[in-house]
Amino acid sequence: MARILNEQARKQYEHEGHYFPIDVLSADQIAAARGKLEAFEASQGHPIAGAERGKSHLIFTWVDELIRHPRILDAVEDLIGSDILCWTTVWWIKEAASDAYVSWHQDVRYWGLDTSELVTVWLALSPATPESGCMRLLPGSHKGEVLPHTDAYDNDNMLTRGQEISVPIDELKTVAVELDPGQASLHNIRLAHASAPNRSGDRRIGLSMHYIPTCTKQLAADWDSASLVRGEDRFHHFAPAPRPAHDLDGEARRFHEKAAGAFR
């Protein structure tokens, strides 16, 4: 029996490659999570960046709690079953009135995983609107061959190498993923997606969490890690990631450094 997604929602995800919105966090939980993120940023003197932008669930207890949120895991279980690993997390933050954007791309092209079942959960901590540069999706693009890509390095592109689909995208067929703070969207690893700059007066803050069935293998590296968040891992294809005892504890930081390096 489905926990979060009814039959219609699951059929939409199967045919279009996405589903949203799902209500996850309360107003108090949103404020707490954003407050902890911005307190860390204030302590560093700049927005979260570099290695700490990825796999931050390995160094922050409150992000570790987010990847294990029952509403999120219930929705993921509806799609890939009850044995679930969280492979990675990434912050997607666009400052107010910034030029940061994400080019059209498909994650499956780069991540080295042998699964087409990876589910990306994109959790909003501030309004995700067309004005703030919310994600856009191309429904159905998760089916068929992966589209050709090129690396088009651009300082404003939030992707490492400016990865970009090198064939035209029909924008009239795309869907804007508008989310209120505390809501999340789901999309498939093969789905083409992008986002425009933030022209609003607030930061656009999102955390992507990437979930895989435990049978998944990493084909592009000899070592990779993942966090078991539900069920049992009978395959042991990934090094089990330890949970941080407290924010930025020494052991957690050492593991994070290795894991973030492998991800890059």
C-alpha cells in the first residue's frame, strides 16, 4: 500500500518523470533549518560553497535528519521500495537578484551509477517560483536515449563544468516546479532539468537529496559512500557513511572530505 503517492501520482512519475508538490516541513521546521544554514554561513563569512555544498548531511546533524524525514522516505519508498540509500545531497542556493543559473542537463550522464531508479528530492527552504529561478523540467525526457551534452564552462552556471544538453529544448513543453517553503518535488535521474537566475528579493534555497535502491553500483569510481536511511543493505556496494555525532565533528569532517572528493 502506498504511503504518500497514490496510484495517479505514481503513474505521473512513471510517465512524466516527476511529481510535486509534497508537503514536508512545518513553518517552525523551515525556520529552524534555514536558521542553522545561515548561522553556519555567517560563521564562515560567505554562503555555503565548495566541498561543504555537497554531502553536507555527513557533517551537519540537522541535514542528516532531513534526509531521514519520514515524509520524504515514505514518498521515495513508494517509487523504489523499502531498502533505500541516500547517495548524496547538494545545496542549490541563488542569492537575491543574482545571475546564477543551471543549464539544461540530465544527471544520469555524469553520476556513474548503474540505476535508472534514482529519485531526486528537491526540498525548498524559501519560495521556489519562476521569479526566483525555480527548477524547470522536461516531462518524458527520462525515457529513451540520454541526450547529447557538452561542457560550456560559465562562471554563473552552478554546474561544475557547465554541463549542457547540446540539442534544442522546447521550452513550451517544460514545467515550472513551483514550491512553497517546506514543500518538495521528486524527479528521475534521467529527467532533463534546468533553472533560470533569481530575480526575486529573497534567496532561493533548495536542498537536493538523491536516493537509490541498495542494489545500485557505482561504475565510475573504485570507492563511493552512501547512507542507509531505510530498510536493509544486503549488497554493500557503497561504504556506509557514518552519522555525525554533532555538527562538524572531527571524524565526520574527515569522512566528508574523502566522500566529497570522490563525488567531485
